[in-house]
Amino acid sequence: MSRRRSSNPTKAISITLPMTLLDEIDDRLTRLQSRSAWIAQACHGRLKDGDHVDLTTRKLLAMLQQRMLEMEDHTLYTLLQDRYNNLTS
């Protein structure tokens, strides 16, 4: 009896990453986690949520500012407003 084949087989690839990025990834992994699985999950997330990942800081701050206007936390709103003003001036 032959072995059952995967419906979505994997393929080994070679990529080049800066050592600092590789160190950051390795720091997030536990002893039992796979680096390949972590990178594959990050790729899936980017493909799924790509529109949100590419937000500029300015757009993100504008979205946060709008959200803060709807909230009661004025301290956080003030900090956000100051940061937004620094970026846009």
C-alpha cells in the first residue's frame, strides 16, 4: 500500500534575509516551533491582509485619530494628536 500524498505539497526554497531580521524571527520562536512554518504563516497573513499591511504611518494615525474621537480617553487622544501633528507639519 502506498503512502497517501499531500493535497498541498511543500517545496524547499532559498531566500536571503538580513541577519538582524533572522535574529528577530528566531527570538520569537519557541524551542519547538519551526522557522519555516513561522515564515509561511507570515506570508499567508500578508497575502490575506495585504491591504492593511501596506498602510502608511500617516494613514494609520488618521484611522487611530478617528477611533479615538469615538472614545472617552482624552489622554491617549492628545498623545495621538501630537504625534499626528508632528508627522504632518
